[in-house]
Amino acid sequence: MEDKPLMLDGLDGYQFEELVAKIMKKKGFLNINVTSKSQDHGRDIIMESPKGEIILVECKHQQFVGRPIIQKLQGAMNYDETQNPDKEVNGIIVTSGSFSQEAIEYNKKIGQEIDLIDGKKLKKLCEELKVVILNGKVQIITNKSFENISEKQSKELALKCYSKIYGSNENKASVKSELKYTPSCYIRYNVSFDTHTTVGCVDSYNDSGQIIVDGVTGKELDENLQRFYFSGRFDTDEIKEKEGHKTIPYEFTENDIEEHVLNKIIEEHTHDVHYIGNNNVSYSKTCMPKQRDVDTKEFMSVYLPLWTNHIKVLKMNYKQQFYVNGEHNQLFLTDELKKCKICEKQKDEDEKMSICLECGRIVCPSHIKIDYLDKKTPICTIHAKPVKIFLQNKYFAYKENSKKYQEWLKTRNFFQKLYEDKITFGLSIAGICGIILFVISLLK
């Protein structure tokens, strides 16, 4: 089958230059600058190789490129060599079409050969770099994710959390784990520009920063996720094809993300300055960076591993959902093992929770009772078996213990029962003390 070039008919010349610049950045070139149309001097892109060489790139979004284009770039290279005598200058011509035979032969004859990339070579280069272009826009395709854990480790984490709950050793929990990768983009940038008025330069601005974007919504990533993943060193993994997981695709192209981010950067770095004019009057000036003042230093597409554990205890189901960044770091979105099944309140620690051995409800201290007879079995307030003495209830997890206690209670006399009912006993003592104090006050 014939190897066809990329279909880029929807692009104009400037958009083609921007596309080539993106490809060159992915190839590893540095300090890439797309020149303005009026000041290109025979080169559309100026960049540096990792070795420090100056690379001039001429972009031609046309069907055929002839010898004059090569001669034009050759002249630009000679000029840059005189301006930068300490650096080597090389050239590249990139076209969406093809080069004439005359151009190819001329390029071979000149002393400084220029790298010629036609549409077919451009397509092959994109395939090598795993760059997918659709309608002239760079699609975001990546298999990179932050350091993940295995399904076994996810289940072990759920069981470890469950084991901290009081009474969990009496009821086994079953766990089903699901993995989903959510898309994000990390953009590191620098903004540098000067603002001039009739008095000269009134502001020289230089700043850098980073923006992390949700690959589905196109909005900035949640602040908690930004701190969790992007506040320190990045350790990434390759997503394995055999993993049983769901990968959520990017809803935006790289162009869309960069355009959105660029607008936000310009907005964030627009500021006002005050200066004194030649007439000794104070003025205010709004300083706004232009697109060319923003240099994208790094664009990284990376997936965030999101685990969901479905935990079943008796008839009750619980859910854990958390992001991971390595084996020992989790950011929980949901943890129902810390949520009371009766009052719905969330607790900070698993140790504060107990599990009802009859129904499997995990509940907070306000909704758990301990079997009065064996002093250890937890039972929720829904299924606890109460036995009332006078005012106080004694609770039991088992009917047998309830009956046994009631039979024992029948053998007790009134005062023994009174002492067993701590509420009634306490009120009785308080009442007697009150009467004694009242009598003493009368005797005085």
C-alpha cells in the first residue's frame, strides 16, 4: 500500500508552522520560537538542539517546494553564522507536500546540507514520536501514568482498613477492585515581556509557573489532586496493555488545551504599573503579555490511576475510591468504611468504627452496643436486644444471652436490681442526699 502524507488541508501556513513547532518540541529540540511573518528572514522557526546548535526551520504548507526555498534558507543560515560565530547553524525545511527533483539535487551539491522533510517523512516522524494528527490538530495519546499499584495491593489496602474496625475479625469481607485512568495535562511555562511607553521601558516582567488541566473537562485540575501529584517529584509508569482497566480518553486536543491555558496565563500575568511621564504626571499602564511572550517549557500528558474497591460484609456493601501515587500514597475521595450506616456521619479513623455482627453495618460509637453479658460482641442499635430493669436498658447481641440475663435478674431482690440499674440507683442516691440536706437545713 502506498504511504500517504498527512492530511493537513484544513491548516493555513501559520497553523502549519505551529504544528511543526509542536512536533519539533516532542523530538527534543529546545527554546523553540516561531518567528513573526514580517520578521522571519527566511526561517519560520528558530530553535536549539540538545547539543546547543542553532537550528533554522523553514515551513512550507504547499504541494511542491523548489530550489529557491533551499537557497533562501541557505542565505539565512549564512547570516546567522555571522551573528553567532561560536555556534554551529543547521537548517531544516518541512513541507506538507514534496520537494522537486531539482531541489533535492541542489541540496546534495551545497556544502552545508539541509535536512529535507516532506509530507511522507513528516508522517513517519509523527508515528515514531507517537503523535496523532487529526484535522491538523495534535491529538493527545499517551500510555504514561503516575506510579500505580496492583489489583492485589488495592484489595490488601481495603482489607487493612477493614481490619481496624472493631468486630471485623468475626466477619470476613470480600473485595472487588476496579481500576480507571483519568487524563490530565501538566504545562510548565515562562512569561517574559517588556512594556514601553513614550518615556521608554516602564516594566520588565519575567515569571514562570505551571498549570494542570483535567483532560475531560478542560478546566484546572482539583487543587487536592494538584498537590497530591504535582507538588514534588514525578514518578511515572507505563500503562500495561494486559491490565484490566478502563482508560478515559482525552476530550481535547493538545491545541485546545494550549489555547485554553494560554488565555489563562495571559489573564493571570496581566498587571498594572504606575510611572511618571515626561510632564512629571503620574500614569497607570496595563501590561498584558502577548502569545509570543509565553514560552511553554513542558507539556506532559499523564494519566492518574483511580481505584474503586467494592467491599461486601454480610448483606452490606461499602465503597472506597482513591487515587494512588506510588505504593504508599493514597488520596481518598470516598471511604464508606469510616461512614456510619445509621447516622451517615463520616469519621476520621477506622478505629472509631464498629461492625454489627448480625447485619454487617459499620457504625459510629453512638450507634453501637456491646453485649452486656460477654462484654465484647458489638451490635448496632437497630438489632441490639434490650432488657429494661427500671429505667436503664441492658443490650445484648444474642437472644440466648438476653434470656440468660433475664432469668438471672428474676433471682435478684429489689435492692440488687436497683444496684444493677445504674441510672435508677444514681437517682435514688441523689434523692436521698437531697432529702438529708433538706432535713439538715430545717433543723438549723
